Amino acid sequence: MSYTRALRCRKCGQEYPIKPINLCDSCLSALEVSYDYEAMRKAVSREKIAGGPHSMWRYQDLLPVEGEVIDIGTGFTPLVKADNLGAELGLDQLYIKNDCVNPTYSFKDRPVSVATTKAREFGFRAIACASTGNLAASVAAHAAKAKMPAYVFVPHNVEPGKLIGAAIYNPVLITVNGSYDDVNRLCAEVAQKYNWGFVNINLRPYYAEGSKTLGYEVAEQLGWRAPDCVIHPAASGLSFTRIWKGLGELAMLGLVEQVNTHMFLTQAAGASPIVTAFQAGTQHVLPVKPDTIAKSIAIGNPADGYYALQVARQSGGGACAVSDEELIAGMKLLAQTEGIFAEAAGGAVIAALKNLAASGAIKRNELTVAFITGAGPRTQETVADMVKPFTVQPSLESFEEIVGVRV
Ligand SMILES: Cc1ncc(COP(=O)(O)O)c(C=O)c1O
Ligand SMILES: [Zn+2]
């Protein structure tokens, strides 16, 4: 039993029944799931959640699904107090939400678990997605678990680790000669013609809700309080908006006292249309042609850019772009201070955090959560320059001659 009420247009407010649709007929804006919060409030409590499974599904009452879920063990990931990194950056209360340790190594398992559950509820024969890399693996894995066929579309230049990471689950894997924005356009056409559940197209309103669990989990792990500051990488901008929605719901349901969280987003400078709009003070996110090694967040025409911009502004947060050099340095700094190997999107988070702390936009005493949304081993090539081993003969003499005693 769920507390889902309707789909609601984010712009004109028109309501639609719970169906696999994502755009408003009247104004073509995005649809969002709305709930009966009165009824939900009576059903949920901190204690009930604490007694739930050690996965994102402990928050099932706050998610738009009806029955049995497709769960590959997603969520309940560590929130690590990052004292070493905090000391480097001048932040006394820094936490890392390590979502690298999800089953397919990125936070995408959260939205996909909800979307594939919904695909089965709606009776789709196949599950599909347009992906920058991480989503492909997640959709393929969930389809395997659900025993459904999967069609995953990625740009032709996706990193080898991401291709293999999807291929292992044996989906129909399609590489498209074009950018992610081209992949997305093609998938919108395919979705019109074929009766498949595209997790980030016709199932997008449900898919989006899965990212709320990032906000819920962090608040619960902090002893039921919202952070002062959050920093998260934005591609389409969708998950950033849903972390904000999730925190707001906790306050509405009386699970946290208040939410005064400043929401900061980061993008790679080579694909930063949301940051550009933020800095220009406009409402319009103008499309760009992506050019960055951070391929998982290389979206030139972000579907939820407008809403992400609003969240950054309304929450008193911000938006920060970082160069490829900065984000690579961010990956190394995170690994070498906290022992966490993030992919390029995580490097962008750390690099942006460094800039925001240095400029005083995030203050030393503010409780800050940095979301690390994808794992490094999938994009190893970005930091291959770190491999500089000493090569020795298998003798003590050779070891001492070449390496020497260093401590
Ligand atoms: C690792 C990682 N972080 C963040 C994002 C951003 O997601 P969104 O499109 O919701 O902004 C993505 C998107 O693919 C991703 O792969
Ligand atoms: Zn509308």
C-alpha cells in the first residue's frame, strides 16, 4: 500500500493518474509524484523506519510503489566523518555519503530500483534507459533480477569500465554515435514507438523519487537532522532536486525538526550549463556541447536544469564548476585522505567543496555532507598516472637499493 496520490505538473499543477507518463499534456513540463502526506504522517515514525530493512526500502512508505519491490540490496550506505579531508579543506564537520558501495557502484541503483519496480507494476515487457554510463549498469542489473529484458543505450565514447559494467548483466547494449543528448533524443523516439519502460523517460517521475532516499538516509544517520550544507554533482539536475524534496518531506512528516540546508551543486566546467545560468542570474539553462573527462555528468541539455537552479537559489546554496584538472586532483585528494576511490563526478564534488570552503560560501563550523555518487574503478584511466611502481628483483638487496627505507 502506498500513499501516492497522483502525478502533478511542476509548472501548471494539472494532475494525472498514476501512469507511465512524464510530461504534462497542457504545458509539456515535467510531472512529479504527489502523495497524501496526511495519511503518510500517521503511518511513519522514526521507530518504524529504524525497524525496517538495511536498504533504501526502509523508506518504502515514502516511495511510490505498491507491492513487492525489485531490490538488489541498494542503499543504507556509509556516512563517513571525513576528519582528514575536513582538516585539508578547513571544515570541522565534514561527512562523505559514500554511495560508491551500492550494488552497481553508483547511486543510480536508488532511482532504478523504484523505476523497475514500477515497470513491473505497469506490466511492461522490457526495461530501457538512455545512460551516460552508470545508469546502464544499474538498469541491466535490475532487469536481470526482475527476469526482464533490458535495452540500454549509451554514447559510443563511454569509458570501457562502464561498458563492461553494463555488459556483464547481458542486456541488449546499444552504443550510439553521438553525445548523451543525442542518445536521449533517440530514446525519446524509441519510447514513443515501443512499449518499453524507459526508466528515465516514461518512468521518470517514479525514477526521480528513488534519489530522495539519499536525503532520508543522511538525515537518519545524523540522528534525524538535516545537514547545514550539501554538495552533489549535477548532470540532468534531477537527483539534486530530489534530495531537497526528500529533506523537505522529513520536516513535513515531523521526522526532522527543520531544514535549513544550503544546497550546492557542481558540474565539470566542460559541461556546466546549470552553473553558467546560476552565475548569470538567469532562469534559462542554455544547452552546451559537453567536453569533459567526467562523462557520467556530461549532459549538455539538462532536463531538470531549471528546477536544480531553483533549488540552489531558494536554499541559499550555489553552483560551482571545476576544470578537469581540478576534479582529477579532487579524486586523488579524497582517496589519499579518506581512502575512498570515487569516479570523476566525485572528484568534481571534492574540487568544488575545496573552492566553496576557501571562498567562505561553506563555513568551517557548518555540518556539510558531500555526496560521492559513483565509484572510481569504473573510470580508472583518469588517474592512471598514479601508477609509478618501483620495479625490483626478488631480493632484499635489490629492494633496499631501489626503494630504500622510507619511514
Ligand atoms: C556518478 C553520477 N553522479 C551524479 C549524476 C547526476 O545525476 P542527475 O542526472 O540526476 O543530475 C550522475 C548521472 O548520471 C552520475 O552517474
Ligand atoms: Zn502543465
